[in-house]
Amino acid sequence: MSGGGGGKRRGHEEEHEEHENHERWLVSYADMMTLMMVLFIVLFAISQVDSRKFAALKNGLSSGFGAPVEILTGGDQLLDPGGGVAPDDPNLAGAAGNRSPQQAPNQVTDVNPQKVAELAEATEQAQVRGEVENLRKAQKDLQRALTKAGLKNGANFRFDERGLVVTIATDNVLFENASAELKPRGERILVALGPTLRALPNQLSIDGHTNSIPIRTSQFRNNWELSGKRASNVLVYMHNRDRIPYSRMTFTGYADTQPRLPDSDPRSVVVNRRVEIIVEARVDDSAGRAVEELGNQKQSTGRSGS
């Protein structure tokens, strides 16, 4: 009896099957969520800066080394020690060149606006003087070239705020009356000037001017068109003859808006008709007036005027 009962129990136990747990994924999900929460907590914690402690640290380092501590250029929000409590000064005399914190030199010196202005003015004056000397040398070279070509009086020279102005009269020199075609004498002057102008590093501006007598021809409706065409023809001639790059030259027609002499002067009819080649000074625009004053002040060669 007892043996039979024991066999039944064993058979019952063998027939019992272990059920599969279909909710095991919850454990992995919970672990993942826990890890993500910890990650965000750590990120949040390291993004917070205790400004008081940071300011105290900055003050301590500043006192020890005698220089402000910065992390990012221009970042002064976290570096403001206004509300910070500085700790006891550390003994960093050895690291600061055997100086105590009280003896550490101040690395940030006050800027003296007057000294800065004086330095800037001196720098500009030196630049102007150097450029004026370069332009005077160019003037001498141009005069020498004209003399060599037998055209000593072929051009006049002066300085204005743009640089060195080379003036060539148009009457019976460059052009006939109401014409923009270069005359042989005018070509000779440009041939003499061309090599020196080409060798210069300066920009060149060619300006055409007329007198106040109005014109109207089949080719030119007014003095604006005439002055512009004359300047343009000089520019093109120097490019073709001397290979001066177009990128170095500009031209402008001014008609009679910039006379050298007033209309009341009898000479104005001739003097105001001219083409000017400006060797532009290589200085800032603000220094242009200084170029004109210094250039004309000590100029000892060349004729001034038209």
C-alpha cells in the first residue's frame, strides 16, 4: 500500500510542468529606464556651477598668480567675484616668482586714451611721410623722363588729398578743340610718362576736364561726354602702349565742374581744359589731407598750377 502511494506521488511530480515567465522583459525595461534616469541626473548635476565656489576659487588663483583667471574669451558672467567669498590666500609665493600675493604685479594696466591717440597719430604721420617721399621720387622720375624726351614743360605737378597730380594741358597738346583724338605731341608725352607710371605700385586715376564753353557736335552732345571720352582715350592708350593693367586705372569726366581758374580769368579757357593723371597715395582716406599739405609744403621741383 505504502509503495503504491509513493509511486503515485512521484508520477504526479514528474507530470508537473514549469510555466514560462512571459513578463521577463519588464526587468530589462526597468533596468534601462533606471540607467537613463541616472544618466540625466548626472548630466544635470555637472551642468550646474556653484558660482560662489567658482568665484572663491578664481579669487584664490588670482591672488596667488597676480592675473585674472578666464575660461573663455569674453566670458565674464561666471568670473564675476561680486558675491563670492574668497578663501584664505594660498601660499603661492614660490610659483609667483617669490612674491607674496600683495606684491604680485597687476597684469591689467589702465589704458591712457591720450597715449593711444598720440601713438596712432605718430603712426599715421610716419605712413604719410613715407608715401609722400615715394610720390616725390615718382615725380622726379616723371620729370626726368619728360626732359629726356625733350618735353620738359609737357606736364605740371602738384599734390592734393588723393596723391600726386600730373596735369597735361589739352589745347594743342593732347587734343584739338572739341575733339577726343590724341595728337602726336600728346602721344609723345604719354609715351614718356608711361614706363614710370607702369613701374609704380599705385592706382592711377585719369580725369578729363573742359572749360565752361558749351559744345554740341555730332559726336559729343555736351562737355560731359567730351571730358569722359578724352579721359577714356588716355587710359586705353596707356594700356595698349605700356601694358598698364586696366585693374590699376579708372577714368572720370568732370566737364567744367572742377576748374583750376575762375571763368573771370581770361586764362581759364585754356588752363581749365586738361587731363590729369593722379598717382593715388597708398594711405587711408583720412590721411589724404595730410598728404596734400605735406606734399605741397616742401615741394621744390616742378611747376604748380594748371
